[in-house]
Amino acid sequence: MNKFALVISVFCVILSLASCGGRTAPDHQRKWSKPEQILEGCDGVMQNSKQCQDNPNNQQMMIKIENK
């Protein structure tokens, strides 16, 4: 019974990975923008972080990558 459950779970993992990573449409190719550094303040993504709660003028360099 253990071997059967193991085979079924491996099969489900392989099937889910194959379905998620399928081919894209031939007319649409995925393109990613080049990573660029941005200076992020406490008014954006970091607003709920502990660093911004301690110091509201805190800024950090972050990396931005977009899927086009």
C-alpha cells in the first residue's frame, strides 16, 4: 500500500508540473525586462514592514523585474 501511495503521489506531482510548465502560444513569447534597481520608500511596498514602523523615512534599494 505504501508503494502504491508513493507512485500515485509522484505521478500527481509530475502531472501538475507538466500542466503548469506547458508551451506558450506560438505568437506570444514571454519576455522579461532587465533587472533595474529602484529606491523604494515607506509609501510603497515596504509600508507595513518593521523597518518603516521604526523609521518612516527609511528607504531601500530593491530590484524590479517585469513580465512583458
